[in-house]
Amino acid sequence: GENVEQHPSTLSVQEGDSAVIKCTYSDSASNYFPWYKQELGKRPQLIIDIRSNVGEKKDQRIAVTLNKTAKHFSLHITETQPEDSAVYFCAASIRGGLTGGGNKLTFGTGTQLKVEL
Amino acid sequence: GAVVSQHPSWVICKSGTSVKIECRSLDFQATTMFWYRQFPKQSLMLMATSNEGSKATYEQGVEKDKFLINHASLTLSTLTVTSAHPEDSSFYICSAWGTGLAGGLTRNEQFFGPGTRLTVL
């Protein structure tokens, strides 16, 4: 089955700096890579996702890059703010046709991001 | 649109009792629901996948007789933890995917419930 590794496990940055979180996956059939932000005791929230036919996607301060050949993808957060502090999870899945969303997600181990003032 | 609810949000029970957790899609039809378990400071681990009207598919290492899943309708799935023990204490989260009646659901995103904190004494 799919195995997703995530690094680093913890990341501290100064407010305004950039943060980068990296993930690798094992199953070359995976073609959908979402990133989630989870605050303590709350549900994961999708912040950005990318499909395998795209190399990069950006949404304001958040961007994700994907290298299919190397089987890794990264989350980039620029101009970090204290409210970005949370645990971030990457995930991988195989999507296909109309049932694409019904395929299971394999999560990375998580990164605790702390943005310091 | 695309709201998923869970009930209860937290529950405390005695060892040996059974606990039922409900997961509902409020404004869309959930063809598939997933159940995850998350221990403190750990990742979400998929327990099982359930499709409406079918038996759930359990991940390796998850006891299907202990974690009973029912997905009898397109808007409701239940997880019953039978004969719960302290090691079952965890955060249980469901997610749902399906075709949308509102909000223009894409085919990609799963929508997560708020989670249920189970504490077994």
C-alpha cells in the first residue's frame, strides 16, 4: 500500500518568514495530493491540493509543488503569521473518474508549525 | 454546503461498554464515508471505508468485530466501538465524499466531521 513520509516533524519560524514542509510517497499510481491544517482538537481542514497533471499550484500565501519523478511534494507558506501555527498533514490518494473522491487518503505523520512573534 | 456532523462530540464510558458514534452528511449524499482514528500528537489512521449499502472495508489490523460500521443511508454512517477498553481512547473522525446537492462539490475533496473524543475509563 501507499506510504507517505513527512518532514520535518516540528518547524519553528519567525513571523513573516517562509515555511516549507516536504512529503514523499511510495505508490506511483497516486495522483491526488491534498494538504490539511489541523488545530488542536479540531477537524482537518483542506488548505490546498494538487493533482498529478500539475507541477505547481498557488493560492495566495500557500503553494504546493509536485515532482512526480521523484515522488515528492512540498507545501510552501510565505509571510507566515501566528494564525498559521497548527499541525499540517500531507496526504496521497489515487483518484479516478466519478468515484475519485471515494478513494482513501494516506496521511503523512504531520508537522507542528509554530510561528513566533 | 458540504457539511459533515458527528455526534457525540465527546463521550466518556466505562471499560466494557459499547459506544456508538454517528457521522452525518447534512447537505449532500455521501456515497462513501471513511472512519479515522487519531491518537494524541499522531496522524490520522484510516480504520475503514464504507460505501452506502455495502459492508465496510477495514484496514489491516483493525478488528471488524470490535469496530462495527454501518452505512445504511446516503447521509448516515455509524461506528460502534464494542466492549471498549482504555486503549480505545482516541479521537475518532469521519469523512464523507459524494455527489453534491449544494455547494458545487468537486469530485476530489473529502469533507471531515468535527471528530468525537472517546475516553474509556
